[in-house]
Amino acid sequence: MANFNKVMLMGNLTRDPELRYTPQGTAVAKLGIAVNRRWKDKNGELKDEVCYVTANVWDKQAEVCNQYLQKGRPVFIEGRLQYRSWQDNSGQKRNSLEVRVERIQFLGQPQAAQLKTEAAPVEEAAPQEAPAGNTDIPVQDDISWMEGETKGVNE
């Protein structure tokens, strides 16, 4: 029988990464990710649902995540589900289903870049006339496709 274990998620970090090291010196960053779902119910009313996921990033990727990621930052992760079972200090059996990250992409602007952008607004250039004989219509194509997608991330 064939098996397939692949996870792809896009969401926002719920907290700053927690970087730790194994006794062998391997870096592990624990990420909390909120994945949102929005739909309309039978009455046409908008409904929201949030799924909170714990993801573990290993080795050099873990150190890079710790260095560049902060709470609220959007990320895209690919990995696989991993089940863990252990006994806590009081003897209770604990279980956890987490994502072991194999690949991560940082989305949106880094926090420092957002601050620079907010502090120094860009002046708009005056519209230019089209040269004679040119029938092309000038288009403002510098609008980011992510504009509006990340609103509310850091609010």
C-alpha cells in the first residue's frame, strides 16, 4: 500500500520562534502558525475559522528563522506530519501531532523594512504624457500583488 505524508501551509506566526539546541548541538526552532479560513454559510454570512499548528524547523533553517522571523510574519511551509508521544514530569502521557518543516518561505516584508516604509512615505511622480503617435495607455503596475493580503497581520 502506498503512503504519502506532505503538508503545505500558509499562515501567520502566532509568536516569535523558540530556538533550542539538542544535546548533539542541532538547532530546532518551534513555530506557532495560524492558518485562516473564510467562507460563507448557507445564509450568506461570512464565517472565519482559525487552525493553530505547531511546526518544527531544524538545523541551519532553524537559526535563520530565529534571526529573521517575528510574531505576525506570514510564512509558507512545506513538510510532513510527525507524531510525538512522551511522559511529562507528573507521569501523564502526552501526545502531539506537529509539522516537521522541510522547506520554508518568508512572505511579506521584514519588520525593519516595514518600519522604514512607514517612516518615509514615497512621493508619487507626476503623470507623464504619452509621446505623439503612441496609442499605449500608461499603466500603474507597481502595486504589489500581496497588497491587502497582509493587512491585519501586525494589528
